[in-house]
Amino acid sequence: MEDPFDLPVSYNNQTLIFKAWLITTGYTHKFKVLVNEQELLFEPDEERNYRVLVEADAVKTPPPNDLLAAIVKTIEDLVR
């Protein structure tokens, strides 16, 4: 696996720093982001918009949807 990097995300008028990894597999990629000690995977869909993959039983307390949207926006800004 690649080395982790800091992912700065603007959320509620502050900048949050999350540890993230870029995972490349074949012709695609995913971002693994550590949010509140939980690993979340973000991957592009067919239209190259990012979505979060969350297993319901794997996440103790799901992050707020607006935080997930802010992470997606940051990832999309990095990639585009």
C-alpha cells in the first residue's frame, strides 16, 4: 500500500486534517480516509463522481453526511 498523506478538508469554517491513502488497483483507484478512527473508502463511479463505500456493521458512528460531502469535494478537487 502507498504511503499515507494528509487530506485537508474544509468543514464548518475550519480545516480538518485526515490521514488518507491512494489505493490503485488495475485501471481504477480508491481513497482510504481515516475519519474518527474509522476507515472509509471513496471510489469514482461510472460518471467519475466519488462515492463513499461504508459497510453498515463496520462503522460504529457514521460521520455526518455534510462531512462526507466535504471529503468528496476535496478528493474531486485533487483529482480534477
